[in-house]
Amino acid sequence: MPSPFTAGTLISAGTIRSTPVYNTGGEALGSIDDLMVDTETGRIAYALMSFGGFLGIGERIHPLPWAVLNYDRERQGYVVPLTRAALIDAPNYGREDAPRWGERAYEERIHDYYKTDRYWIDPMP
């Protein structure tokens, strides 16, 4: 029976949380911890993926531009074109750290790393 929180290509934000993230080779990398939504456009800007650590110790949060995630129905998770090694060097922060959201230079570094368009430049039609 289909989930009441998914319909066609729509999914509730609450359902996205804890969704696994895999690389293109099928290796589990982490899971979606939260989403960052642009309040002016309503667009999802970033998926915050938890990565690394053991039982929450040493775990890092990786802000992934929404554009790098592709949903795979068979895996019931998101697939990203990243290796585990690439994530180690990727922009990240600890659970107790305060990321610098709203500081364009900080967000530009994220988009530069993943080679994605900046969500704030490409407005919705």
C-alpha cells in the first residue's frame, strides 16, 4: 500500500528525513538529516546529510545542494555522484557547530565544491 506521504513524484518533507543517501556505486553514504528551504522562493536549497561517526559520535553534517540528489525508487533513497573520499573533503560541520547560513561566501563554497548552480541565481519560473 502506498504511503499517504507520497503521491506520484511528490513526497512530504517529513518522509525525506532519514532517507538513505547512496553513491552511484550503491554504497550507503549517510542519510538526510534535515532540509534547508529558501523562504523567499520556497525552493529546497540543501539537504543536510549526516555522514561518518559511530553511534552519533564524530558524525558530520554535509550540506548537499539539492541539485546533486536524484531519487532512486528501487533503492528508496537518494543517489549522489560522490565517493566517500570526496565527502571527507567536502564542506561540513559538527552537530554543535553553527553553519553560516545566509553568508553568501559560505554558500558559494558549497556550490563551488559540488559544481552546482547557486539556487538563488536561478529563480523559479
